[in-house]
Amino acid sequence: MAVLPIRIMGDPVLHAPASRVAEISDEIRTLVDDMFETMDAAPGVGLAAPQVGVGLRIFTYSYTDDDGAPWRGVILNPELWMRRLEPGAPDDEEESEGCLSFPGERFPLRRSDEVLITGTDLDGQSVSIQVDGWRARILQHEFDHLDGILYVDRLDDSDWKTAQKIAKKRGWGRPGKSWTPGIDDLDA
């Protein structure tokens, strides 16, 4: 297994819809193993294939809840349904999130509190996950990556402008920019 470079926000693969996985091959299994290793090294709670330069509809997730219970998996070709978004401004403390493709920063973002996601696992078996709270946020965030949407694309005008200034200062707006967790520092 290998830790893969994570694409930074200007890379074109992050801004294009990903393609469906046609066949679960050994290459796909190796990619998923590498994605788990990269996600863990970052550390992150989710990682979509476009974030490592692969335009396929795959994402991994990993989270340990307040009771210490692990929640970890992979979904190929997911479909997402979510409860209607509660209106209002996001809470800066409770609704902030970050992204490995925009490393080291967090911004408040309102997300739906409950989702249902379906897809397949690496054995080709159907997967159906209905979650709420932080886990729902993780799934929505990773699903967005598969449609070419970064969480900074969903920010309000003020935070979006701040994110753009950070990206410009760090040189993240150019294609091909990446960082490798555990090897490069976050400003790479």
C-alpha cells in the first residue's frame, strides 16, 4: 500500500463529475487500500477518489463516535438522499468542516442533518447507510467530491472570499498542486 498525494483545490479532477466504476478489479481494490492509508495518514474522516487524482465514484470514510465506536467503510457508485436542510446560518462551532483538498482550514457550512446513501462495496454487494449528525456531514462532503464540488464552493460570500485569498496566498489555485500526508507540510 502507498500514501497517495492529495490534490489541492485547483486541480481539474476536483472540479469535474467522476465516472461510475464499471468493474471491481484488483486495481480498484488496490486504489481503495491506498485511499484508506492516505486518509488515515492525513488524518481525515473521508477521502474521495478525485482527491487522489482518480476520477471515479469511490469514497472511503472513517469515524470514531463519542462512545469510541468505529465506523469505517467504502462506497462505490453512491447515490445520496438527504433530509431537507434546516434554514439559517451555520453554527461556527458545531457546523464547521475542513477538507484534505483545502488543508489546514475550517469554515462553517450548513448541511442536512440526516442522509441515506446507497451504493456497492468492494465485493459488489449493495450498501445502504442511513445516518445523522457528524456522519451525515461526512457522507455529504465526500459525495460532493464525486460531483466536482468542494466544500469551499458552498460557503457564504464572506467565507468564500476568505478561502480564495488563502488559496491564492498558498498557490493552490493552479492545476497539479498536491501534498502527500506525512511527507509534505500542509503548505505544499
